[in-house]
Amino acid sequence: MINGEKGGGRVYGWLFRTVLCRIDAERAHRLSLQTLRAVAAMPGGAAALRRACQAPTIPVEAMGLRFANPVGLAAGFDKNAEGIGALAALGFGSVEIGTVTGQQQPGNPRPRLFRLPRDRAIVNRMGFNNDGAVAVARRLARWRRRHPRGSAPIVGVNIGRTKAVDDAHAIDDYGTSATLLAPYADYLVVNVSSPNTPGLRDLQAIDKLRPLLNAVRKAADHAAGRHIPLLVKIAPDLADEDVLAIAGLAVELGLDGIIATNTTISRGNLGSPAEEIAAAGPGGLSGAPLRHRSLAVLRLMRERAGPHITLVSVGGIDTATEARRRLAAGATLVQAYTGLVYGGPLWPSRLVRELGARPDTPASTEVSDDVR
């Protein structure tokens, strides 16, 4: 570990405890993204960020794409494709934007984002707040004019159902998003697993998921004029038999990949004070408490899906050791979100550097001490 980087992590930990935790979580998130965008927009800013972060290249070939390293930023951090370049400069090998819906929507009432620092966790009930597929597609089109396909970073687009659209019209809604966004995406993700849109998780049922994935595949490939790698993102709260059923469906349909897992509605094994948990209320929980279930789902997926489907593991990955554990268990790639919130802007490059420096280190239960 570089001493200056370790010191930087401690400074961020102090800043997080003394400043950021006193600001509403959603406002702090927005300020963080705006600051990164502003720095990257300055002449030479993005290059300066990359030099400061110095993430090494650990190339991974998956889904016909070349990832600079296996660590990606999960959907939810950049919902509207506003900060791709800045976020990639932190060291991520891929940036997944969204979740984007067919129609613009404000999401659920605020407050809707909460921290549980003792558990290194976040509770969100954002409700797919985003600018809508039309606006995001325009933004991505501008990005692609400056960053042709095949250049770093890999950009994934995560799509979900508009809240106002019922199940009977869900396929059309997803199809609209796929048609508008696929031409600019390196890969596309069908999100049927957020707990914050009523009825969305019902689409994980095989009889509903099969026609949905078939329709999105057809719409995406037609709009892009090429094969678009297609993945589905599933919930950690599925029963094991349902996890295996979705893995089997992925094999049947020739799906390119599965992202496991989204946030959980479970509140088991939390160490935060009961009043903090109650104040956070309902919604999806991410971060360290999701670690064990996410790993278990990954292992089930790999067992059933076999070696050829790309599996992206997300949920509780906050150290290089945990990332190695997921890769050893069958993940092709890993993603993180909460790790960035608690670890700070130097955290992605540090994780990638440690991942590359000690690829054969046995898995343990280490936890970063940058934020306590």
C-alpha cells in the first residue's frame, strides 16, 4: 500500500465521519458526483484524476468485451450518465449507469437514502429516480462521439420498469428503453430486482422473465444493428430454487450474463442501533451485511449456469480479499457501490492495485480500517 494513499484513505475517513455523515445522504451523494464531474471537466482534469488514482491494468475478456480490470461501478451511483469519465478515472474498469426507465420519473419521496455506518451499509428507497431513456440516450450519444466503442471504460446501461407502467405493459416499457439506449451501450442489464418499485420483483418469475428477456434482446440488437451483450440482475432474497431456475433460463436463452445481486430487504445480523435501523425504514440494503448471501447466490449461479455465462458479483465487496473470494467462487467480474461511499475516491484504485499485487493471497475476512 502506498503511504500517501493510506493517508488519503484516513483523511477521507475523518471527512466522512465529521462532515459527510452530517449531511443528508442523498445531498452528499449529489455533491460528490458534482465535484468529480467539475474536476474532470477542467482542462487536464480527467488525466489528473487518473494519475492521482493510478489504477493498474488487469485485463479481463468477457462477453466479447475487454475490461481494463474486473472491478466495476454498480448501477445506482450515476443514474443519468452524467459522470462516466470522472468515475472511470477513479480506477473502475467499467461504469454501469442507471437504472434508467422508459419515462422520466422523480422517484420516491425524500428522505430516501440512509447510512448505517456501524454496518458499513446503505438503505435506499430511491425508486428509480432518473431523467428517462430519451434524455439519457442523448447524453450517451454525446459521450460516444468523444469515446468510440472499444475505448475505455466499458459502459453498461441498466434498465428498469417505469413505476406508472403496469405488468401488462412492462415488456413495451423495457423495449422502449432498450431501443433508445442499446446503440450507445457496451452491454445492457435488465433490472427486475429492485425492491423499491412495487411489483417489479414479480418479473423474476420464469413465466414473466422469459418473454421479457426475449423481447429486450430483440429490441436491443435491432436498434444497435449488432449483438448487444444482455444480462439480468437478480435479488438476493430469492429462494435457492428460484436462483437455480433463473440460471437455467439464462442458459436456455443464451443470455450473456447475470448480475448477482441487487439490494436486500432483509435486516438480519445488523449491528447498528435499533433506532437507526428503524429511522432508515424500508428499502434495499447494500454493503457489508449482504456479503454472505451474495456469495452464496453466486456459487449457486455458477453451479447451474456452467462456465460459459459471465457472472458479475456485487454486494458487500469492500476489500481486495473479498473481490478475490468472488472471483475464486466463479465471478468473472465484480461490482461495488457502497464500498466507494465508505472508502472514498481513492478506494477503487487501491482495491484494483491490491487485487493485482496479491492475486494468490488466501481469502480472509479482512475489512478496511479507512472508515470506522
